[in-house]
Amino acid sequence: MCAETGIGLKNTKTDRRSERTRAQLRTALVDLMSEKLYADISVQDILDRANVGRSTFYGHFESKDDLLATSLQWLIQWLHHSTLESTNARNPLLPSLEFFRHVKQHQRLYKALIWGRGIDYVSKNLQAQLSQVVERNLLALAPMTAPEKMAAVTNFVAGAFLNMLTWWMDGHSAYSAEQIDELFCELVQAGVQGSLHVNFSASSAHPPS
């Protein structure tokens, strides 16, 4: 029993150290992306900024692309779980309100990722991550939808969100996060409801996990 407890504590400490290292690397990448193009950032640049060794980096990530993709996935999952815990969530498709609020609070981060010095890889990866969340939630609402149609709808929703987000950040920030989310929901949910014949009003209070 004592031995098992000791192993458990050791694993917990190791997990915490690993998460701290991953967080350092995520922060280093975002900082560098605010300074220069993604294509010009090397793994060594990230290591120097995060003060992490090369072997440690490759113990967590295969490449800088893997670091970026994992960072975006972590962010979207965190926002999605925040939506599930929120009593004010009004979009069962994706955590749009939480995303808009997060962008407002961390404008520098998002400008580094998808605006100004944004790159195609970031946009495509972010859209793919959002599409996965949308598809998972739509499958819970309309499980009989044909795969081709589901793929088209999920990509439409994710793409529309990214376009709205970029437009909002590109000089139209007079809208509050709540106002821009309300507009996005009005535009997108109407189309999805008409196409898939789903009722969002019955599910918005309890978005699917």
C-alpha cells in the first residue's frame, strides 16, 4: 500500500513537471510568433526562449508543428470544457462565446496566431480543431446525418467562426464579445437548423459533451 502511494505521488510530480514544461514551450512559441513569421522560427529559437533542452523538447513534441497543433488543441478543449461548465452557454455547436472572450482578454496571443502575421498552417489547423468539436456536438444532435453532409456543415461552421473572429479583430472590436457571439449564433445556427433540421433552443442550455 505504501509503495503504491509512493509511486502515485511520484507520477503526480512528474505529470506536473511535464505540464509546466509544455506550458513553457507553448508560451515561448506564441511569444516568438508575435515577433516573426512562423516559418522563420526554429526549434532552437523555441528552446532558447523557453530555456529547455533539446532532448526535453523532443520528449514532448515531434516538431514545432506538433507543438503548435497540440497548443491549439489544448486551448480549444479548455474553452469547450469551460462552456460545458457554464450556465450561460448559448451555442451548442462550439465554445464561441468563451473563445470571443478569451480573444478579447488575450489579443496579443491571437494576433500572433491568426491575424496580422498569421499563416495558412495556423488557420487550417485551428479550423480543423474547431471542426472536430462542431462535428462531435452535431453528431449528438443529428446522428443520422450523412457523413459528406456532416463534413460540409462542420467545415462551414468552423470557417464562419474564424472569418467572424478575424473580422472582429481587424478593426471592428467596438462589438463586445457577447454582441459578436450573438450575431455569430444568429447567422450560423439558422443555417444549420435549416439544413439538418435540428432544434438548438432545446439543447442550448445543456450543450453536448
